[in-house]
Amino acid sequence: MKFRITPTLSGLLLSALVLGGCPFLAAQNSQRSFNVQNNQFRLDGQPFQIISGEMHYSRIPREYWRSRLKMAKAMGLNTVTTYVFWNVHEPKPGVYDFSGDADVAEFIREAKQEGLYVILRPGPYSCAEWEFGGYPAWLLKDPYMKVRSRDPKFLAAARSWLMRLGKEVAPLQIGNGGAIIAVQVENEYGSYSDDHEYMEDIRHILLDAGFTQAQLYTADGADELTKGSLPELPAVINFGTGSVKDEFAKLHQLRPQGPFMSGEYWAGWFDHWGSPHETRSPQQEADEVGWMLRQGYSVSIYMFHGGTSFGWMNGANADEADPDGKNYQPDVTSYDYDAPLDESGRPTPKYELLRKTVAEVTGRQTPPVPAILPAQIIAPFPLTMAVSLWKTLPAPVHSEQPQTMEELNQSYGYVLYRTTLEGPIHGELSLGKLHSYAQVYLDGRLMGAVDRRYNQNALPLDIPAGKVRLDILVENTGRVNFGKAIPGERVGLLSGVTAGGKLVTSWDNYSLPIEAPEKLAYSAAPCVGACFYRGSFQVTSLADTFLDTSTFTKGQVWINGHNLGRVWNAGPQRTLYLPGPWLHKGMNDVVVLDLQGQPGGTLWGLDHPFLDGAVLKAANPK
């Protein structure tokens, strides 16, 4: 294949462009090219071996982007790969955000300044253990829209988004003098379907959005490559440790003309709530990366640095082929991934092994590993102020049947459903199709929890004669990000509630996105149950720390207005990463929402993460 983009540089520059060299020493106004010629990736006409690592700017505080990029360069990488998560940038239809931690263009510019190229993965579908695979939840407000398909309504929304993204980053492609050398079309579509017309739709949208000055490509598992690839584009393959030779053998059979690249070499794995912490062998990964490089293959290590799915942004898995999303497994907040750089950007033994391997294969001397300020210990501090969730409820929306979170124009957080039952009722309370976790109350008393992880949807019900208030507090624990369940990932009570076999009607729906809990009216009065707890602590250093949340049960943590992520005693994660730039010298404000709270909760900071705690296989409070 041959994909010509722009004229190449002069012979003088080409002679300086050895594998992994620093092309940014060249004049910045020179026209550049990256494409496929003679079955190889070519940078400015010369063979180029991509040695990349994945890191997602939205999982890293902006203040640390430069540090992480320097770490990539010091490990011997010449490229970084990043997804662009649509839901980060278009939180509401037509409302775009490219500021702060969402400034993807600045991330790309900083990569260039550090002598790194960029592979961009704009989707519109991402996966990445990110909430809803990166799709914005508002797509689901229309129950008839089918995401990730040729549905004209979906394609129109995707086009609007990608056209807007193009305005931000298309000028940063290699042909325009920028760092972006390649742009991925969709993502692992062969694992989802085989509609090549849909793939062509996405390719043409990307071209219309201005992505014409870098190499377009597709990525799939080797076994799914024929379903998700396009014949006119190069195809890379994704796989994990232990299968490198077999997977490349398949790629040689399917695409004997090349080029040959692992678009995701999984250098670790992610964690689910209630499942053991995942790790992979550093030596095996170093050996396999070394083997790929010696063959002349290109590689992108997934993840080089995982970072954190701050706030509500963790995704979830389910049975890949089941449209109902059975065997639901929500991901933890940490995206440490057992990557070469840990969650806080510190090098691990895996980093050192890979650094040594890359240097040995390429014969290049890598820059020194940058020093990082050690994490700090913070002494235990109590959360002495509190307010009950029940005292913070907004005005409800009334409906005959429960409304989904999306119908309430809400993406993340909680929804409270309230109605009145008339007893006597003896039998079962069925919540129907629940996404994804609920606590059930009768007259304010917690009766139990219903958890999608266990395919649960009901509790026993025994109500005497008379009226009783029924409250069902539903949490969005993370929409599924992979598999056939994606189009149906609305949140809430989705198919009607029955009590003793009879349909329950007349509901008040309380939308609880919980966006500024520090503004609630706290007091020193003790609070039990679903409560917000508030406290403070002092620091003299703006170094990182890891908050130990083990005295709390299930909920969320905010520091100085930053949503750090989820707490759940289901394990294995027990600490939340708190980046130093989010701290203030002096007093810092903390809010914890605990759905099963008790007075006396305490937090403290460790100088290391605790991601391998005990797991709780059942959590159904009575």
C-alpha cells in the first residue's frame, strides 16, 4: 500500500531521521509526511518504527502532562497514543469543552515539545474502561437512537462532534507541521459488528473533519480484523501478554503486505469492584516487546501510564455478546493498569525493564529518568460535619413510570425514585431491569441493596395494611464500555417496578448529579445512613498522597471541589489518588458521600497506593 500525504523533507533532514531520532530539531515550517510506502511506515520518506505508549490526557492532571511525557521519552518511546473521549468534550449537546484537563490540543503540543509524535484515537467510540466507552450519556435520551450504528441520528451527532474536534487538533497533524502521525478510525469495531459501510461512514467523517494530513488506520484483535478493518487502510492488531508470536502470525496471513504493528500491547490489565487486583509479568512483557522490536514491528504499549478515571468516569464490562449486559462488572476508579508508570506517574520495575529493552534493541541512549517529588503521608483526620442525603433533595419530576437518568437530562450520579405503596403486600418487590445499583427504603428504613453485578433485581416484601413510602436510590456505577450491551446502557429503573406482582405507578423522580456537595448545609449533628460527611486537613507540601478510605462503605470523595472517584468496600481498591496540584497549602476541604454511613469516619493519606485489598463477594445490607 502507498498512502501519500505531503512532499517529503530534504535529503539532509532524512539522513538525520534514524529510528527514534528527534525530528523536531528540523525547521518547523518544513512539510512533513507519515504514510505507508513499500509495506512500511514511512516518516518523511524513510522507514520508521513506531515505539509508542498509551496515556490519556483526561486521566492525568494537566499539571502533570509534561512530567509523564518526559517519562515516556526517558523510557525510549518516540510516540505517545491517546484516546479522545467524546463525553469529556461535549457534556451536553452542542456544548463543548476544551479547557483545563480537556485541552487535548495543548497535550499534543507538549508532546511535540518533548520530541514525541502522537497517535490520535478519536473514536467516536473508545472503550478504554471509560464510562460508556467515551460516548456522552445524552445520546441515550432518545430511546430509539442506536449508537455505534448507521442510525442517521447517531451519525449526525458523531459528525457534529468530530467536525468540532477537527477544528481543535487537525492543524496539529504531521502534514501541517504538528505531532499527529496517525489517526484511528473507530476502535476495535470487529469485536462489535461487521458493518463495513458504517466504518466507511466514520472514515469519511474524519476526512471531512480535516484528518487528511496523517495516516488513517484501523485496530482490532487479529481474529476480528476482517470484520473491523477497511481494505484501503493499514490495520494494526491488539493483544496481551503470552500471545505475541501467534497474533503476528495471524496478521501476516491476513495482511502479508504489512505494515506490522501492535496497536495495543496490553502491558497489564484493569480491576473490577469485588475482584482481585490484576498484574502481569514485567519480564515477559519486556521479552515480548524486545521480540517485536527485533522483528522490525511497531508497537504501542497499552498502557504506558494508566492514570485515574476520576469522578464518575469508570466504565464497566458485561458479557460481550449479551445485549442485556449480563454479568455486569464495574471498574474501579484507579486505572493503574499495572503499567510501567504507576497511577501517580512513578516508574515501576516494569518501566526499568522496558527502558533497558528498548535501549538494547535500538542502540539509542535514553534521557535520564526525571525525578518525581515523593508522595506524602497525611495524619488521620475526622469528618465531623454532616448532612443527610434526604435533606438535600431537589424538586422532583413526577411521572407515571420511573424516568431514566437520561430522560432527566442527567449523565452521572444518582436518581431517587419515590412513591407510596398501599398494604398489605406480601411477596416480592421487583425492580425490573436495574442499571446498576439500588438501595431500597420503606418509610426511611433501609431494607436492602439490589446489585446488577449479581444479576439481582428483587427483594422480599412484607407490608402490613396501610400506606408506606417506598424510596429506591439508584446509582450509576458505570455504563458498560464494551460489547453488545452498549446501545441499552440507560441508567435507572428501566422496565417498571412491581410489588406483590402488581405494577407500581405514580413516581417522583429526584435528579441527584451531586456536582457541588461542598455547598450543602452541614452541621455537627450525627448522621447515619446515606450522608455527606465533611472535614478538613492541613498540608505544607503540594506533594501527591493516597487517601485511605477504609472507614467508609460506598460512595464518593471530593477534595477542594475535585471529584476523586468512588469508595466501595467491595475492594480491591482502598486508596484514592490525590494529585498534589489539587491541594492547597494550609487548609483543604474534604467531602465524602457514604450511602451506608456512620458517624466517626476518618481519612488519612498514605505515601503509596493500596490497590490489592480484600474483596467482598456480597454486599446486601439489611
